[in-house]
Amino acid sequence: MKNNSFFTKGKVICLLGSFCCMLWGSATPTIKIGYQLFEISQKNTASQILFAGIRFTLAGILVVIIGSLLNRKFLKPKVSLIPKIVIVSIFQTILQYFCFYIGLAHTTGVKTAIVCSTNVFVSMILATLLFRQEKLSMKKIIGCIIGFVGVVIINLAGNSNGFDFNFTFIGEGLIFSSVIAYSFSTILVKIYSKEENPLLISGYQFIFGGIVMIIGSLLFGGKITSFPKSGIGILFYLSLLSATAYSIWSTLLKHNPVSKVAIYGFMTPIFGVLLSAIFLSESKEAFGVISLIALVLVSFGIIVVNFEWKKK
């Protein structure tokens, strides 16, 4: 954690960024399996948010424990840092997932994956135009477009009945609102982690956001009546993947431009489709030519954004 140059190496960014996206991609089939084990219906949004709240609270506890072990001291936020943690939590956990779960109940999985993939564009635009952290170059725009096309291709393949151009605020609108919230959290983590430990920020924002989600879901009638052992294992895995992925992602953001890290976000829906095909048998085309084309496009988009022209 102390060797800053390690996290700026291209291979390290590629491996860790892809690993985070693989973990996030695995969340899609795992959450669906979790709903089945905990007997949470697809339309029971309040209980889904309760499930997410428990997951993120546990994730926060895990991050604090892991961070404390790595730093050989208990990670305790300073009083001056608490407002920043609350702000990050509002965007990264509370707003993002409240909007996401409600929106998901009113639109298709295909639309959700495509709209969510726009977080790369939004994060880059916020970093360059609003927060002035870096410059918006033509290669970044081209790289984003290429990667986005790859995501669209793999999600439309074999799902022609799951996509149309209808747009509703409570469906696609809320999904896009969750994208904006996540993108703001990306920039805030980048800013706040310059002076603070990103693990500390991630851990406590998860705990705060998770507790708020639990309270909010209970007020709206959310409940979980079944607690099977296999379901608890799924819940622990989801908490661990959130803790691991966000901790690594926050560390990468601390040491690199937002665009170099955010572009890997296009890998998440690719992994989501592939892993859903393995564990849920949802897509016959997942390992065919279409997915190969999508993966090549996403990879090429990442290369375009990160490629540096060397002057003679």
C-alpha cells in the first residue's frame, strides 16, 4: 500500500481493474441466487434493499478489519473526516443502490446493463469538465465509444425482446440516476483519498450507507424470513467481493487519473453476462462469436484510452 509507483504501472492497473470488474460481474448471478435462497421475490424492492443493506454493512466491517490488519492499527476516522465519509456514502452506497434497485424492478436486465455501462462516460466527463482533474482528449472519447459498443453488442445478442427505446423515469431514469451517483462517488474518492487512507473511507462509508439502507427498507416493510446456511454463505461472499473490489478500486483511483481506471468499468457487464451463463444458464451466446467480438471491442477501447504516444 505504501509503494505508490506500484499502483501506477500499466500491468498492475489492468490486472487489478479487471479483477475488480470480474468480482462486480459475479455479483449479478450471485444476487439472483441469494434472492432465491432467502426467498425474496423479484418485485419485493424493500426486502431487496434490506438484503443489500446487510451486505454493505458487513462489507464495511470487513474493509475496516482488513485495513486495520494491513496498517497494523485500528482504522478510526478523525472527526474532521466523518462529513466526507457521509458524503461519499450518500453517493456511492445510498443513492446509487436505492435508485438502482427501484429502477431495476421497472426495466429489463438488458437496458440496465447498457445504461449502467455509461458510468465510464459520466465519470470521465465529471473528472474533465466539472472537476478539472484531467483533460478530455479525443482518444478518451473514441476509447469510450468503442467499449460502449462492445457492451451494447453482448447485451443485445439473443435478447431482442428485452430491448426497446421506451424510457421511463422510474425505470431507466432511476438506473441512470444511480450511474450519476456512482460517478460522483468515484470523483469524491479520488479527491478525498489524496490525504486519507482509501480503505478507511471505503469501510466506513459502507457501514454508514448499509445501516441507512437497512433502516429505510424496514420502514417500507422490508423483511427476510428465511436464513439458510447456503444463503449466509452467499451473503458473506457478496460482502467480501464488495469489500475487496471497492478497496482495490479506491486505491487505483488514489494513484491514477480517473479515465485510466474508469475505462475498465466496461468489463463488468461482460463478466456479468459470461458468469450468468455459467451459473444461471441465461445466455446460449455467451461463449460464441458475439461475446468474443464484444470482449475485443472493450479491450481495444481500454487500450485506446491508456495508450501513450511516445515522441522521438
